[in-house]
Amino acid sequence: MTFKSLMVQGTTSDAGKSTLVAALCRVLYRRGVHVAPFKPQNMALNSAVTVDGGEIGRAQAVQAFACGLEPHTDMNPVLLKPNTDTGCQVIIHGKVVGNLEATGYHAYKPTAMRAVLASWQRLRSQHECVVVEGAGSPAEINLRDNDIANMGFAEAVDCPVLLIADIDRGGVFAHIVGTMALLSESERQRVVGFVINRFRGDIALLQPGLDWLEQETGKPVLGVIPYLHGMHIEAEDAVPTTPSPSYLQPNSPPEMGRELPRLRIVVPVLPHISNHTDFDALRLHPQVDFHFVKTNDAILPADLIILPGSKNVRGDLAYLRTHGWEQALTRHLRYGGKVLGICGGFQMLGRLIHDPYAIEGEAGSSAGLGWLDMETTLEQTKQLKQVTAQLAFAEAAVTGYEIHMGVSVGDALHKPALYVTNELASRPEGAVSADNLVAGTYLHGLFDHAQSCAAWLQWAGLHTQQTFDYEKFRNDELDRLADCVEQHLNWDKLAEYI
């Protein structure tokens, strides 16, 4: 069979590129096509550990799941994880190669492009079709030189491009026409059509605009995707700004969560928060009143406060202190509330955090919150592990991943939160305080599995629970998304490319 590929680029960030790629992947997978996702370059703090022991963007892991595949580093060969406003950790083929400022990375792009093309060739040899996701917008004039993320890649491998724009933001026709105007002639020729995303209303009222767009650009509109209310797919990077309780989702019974006890959970949005998809299962749980709270907003009373992962732990801890969170957490614990730290948040719970090699900023040490008797040193080698574990305080298993630079030591670790079971010898992991009010772990994915989620919610005080299977819910949402895209795209025209 002839290999086919299609690249989805967007007129803006968050136009729907990741979502459309996931949908296309699921549609093709259901049709029996051996398909894989690919994103040449991703900048995101949500990541996942792959089957080959590397690290890629979380969105590509979701897209792999949509294809029925295990995530692999070739699906996202270049990952950039910002740790300051002007610099980032550079990850090539799943492994850290160093920290670079923006100008330094620009000079590094030719090397990164070689890694991108090597991964592309491997995927081409293993799959019938590859659906590619661009990054940001192809019309960023200042980023055109040595581009590896959008048209620079598409031109290098001769890949057709589908341009998606979000009508819910407004100005959709200007976005599309303006983007096309800023492309070179060969790039404009590469665009095979447009998709308009998140449309609400009567399509007949939009039709005159679609007709004008096709006449103005000479390109077809290959689909108008309706706004999917309550749609859940794991975010590439942006922290969700609105609550999405599962009892408002179309797949959930309307009575769910109305008579049962509820638990309030608060997570501070750190400046360098990472892997906030850890909390999707909690946001969607029918008995959880979940809140992301910006650090300069009022701190809500809660049953459980979770300190999330961070790409700059010492900097984010200082930021929390500046905004009064240390006093609020102390008061929360004094009244019997629970605190859980995950990854960087776990490190914050200890006595000291050392960064002797300037991994995340200036070299030095910072005092932690001091609620767990341990200290952490940031090492030069990142720990990347897929983990199967058993909770230490409940009969519940969990599968997740570790992804951190820090190594923690101290007496607190003698009372672990979990036991890792998929290594040569079972090992303790994380910690629970003697008073059972504070816990921490390096393990991401604690709440994705029903048993583990129920056990942690019980630990936090929710003793009467309704089962919520987040893994099934996530899969059902991918199918709902694929059903919608299959209905509203022109598959006769798309068949030439995928």
C-alpha cells in the first residue's frame, strides 16, 4: 500500500490541532489503517514516558492511544520544556541534551531537524499513514528561518497540509486569509484545504462565508466541526480555565453526584506547573469539587490541597511563599486538612531542595516546607520510568510513570506511599507523614485508575464513593470525537491524503 501523510497546522495556538489529529488517528484506526501520530517539535510541560524509556509531549501519547499504539519517542522527536521565560530544557529522542536560551536553540535547529527526519523515516517504514501535527502557527514570521515545526518540515518531506481555525475565538476568516497571505507561494500550494473548528449555530448562516473563503483562496473548506459541549481530551499544555464535572458530560447520568458526599480539592497553578493532566480524573469525578487556583487568587477552604509537578521547583516554591500559600497550607493542616505532593510538589514537602548543577535555575539550595523529613538533590540525569505499583495504605494497584531530575533521601521515605512492583525487587516509593496528613510521591497517573483514585479520595476523607472509571471515560470521549469528525469532514476529498 502507498504510504500517505497529512499535516494539520493551525492559524493560532489552541485552534484544535492536537484534537483533530487525535480524531483523525482514531477514525483511521477504527477503519483498520496502521496509523501513527507525529509532532516534529513540541513545547509543553505536559509529558509522558514512552515504551522505549524516553519522554514525549502528552498530546502525542494521547494520539498514540487513539491509534491503539504504545507511545514512542519517534512520535515527538523534539520536546522543549520551558524552565524560565527565555530558556528551556531540550529533549531529543526522549533524552535531555541540555538547557538552551531561545537564541541558542535557534542555532541548534539544524541538529534538531536531523533528529526529526530520522524519526520521520522510521515511522514511514513502519506505518501505512502518519498524521502530523504542527506547532503554533505557520505564519510566525520571526520563526520562519530554520523552521522544523510547521512548513519547514512539510516542505522538507513533501507533506500536504490541512489548515484548522477556531471560529469560537472570532475572526476565523481573517485568521485563515491572513495566514495564507503570510505563506510563500510553495507553502500556499501545499495547503489542501481548511477545517473550521468549534462552530455553534445554523450552518446555513455560515455558508456565504464559506463560499467567499473558497473563492478568495481557491482552496476548499473540507469540514466544519461543531462545538462539542463537555468534550474532554487531555490538554497539550494550557491549564483548564473552567470546571468540567462529569455529571455535566453527555455520557453521564444526570443524577450522578447530586446526593452523594463531595470532596473539595484545590491545586495551585504554579508559574511552571507541569503534568497537570494528573488531575483530569479528579476534575471529572462526580464527587469531587475541583479547583485550579491561581496563586494570586483567594485560597479556597478545601479537604485536600495538592502541590503539582513543577519544571522549576525552587522558583515555584518561592512564588508560593510570596503569595501566602505557606501560611495557608499550615493553617489547612492545623485544622485537619490533607496535603499531597506529586513530583516537584513532593520535593517541596521536604526540608531542603538542592540544585548544585543549576538544572532549573541558579545553583544553590532552598528550604522546603519541612513537613516530610527528607531532602532532594537535582541530578544531571533524568529519571524516566513506566511504573506499576501497589499503594502502601490500601489494596489498590496503579500504573503510571516517573519523570524527574531529583533524588530524595531521608527518614520520611521509611513510611512509603507506594511499593513499585514491576522492577527486579519491590521498592518503596514516596512518603506519608506520621500524622497521616501529608503524603508525597514521584508517580504521575495516581488518579487515572479507579481503584487508586478511590483509595486516595478515601485517604482525603471521602468514605462513601461512586465508582468512576476515568480510563473508560477517556476512551469513550475519543470515540465521540472521532464520530463527530467522521460525520463532518469531507472524507472523499481527504482520501487522497490519508
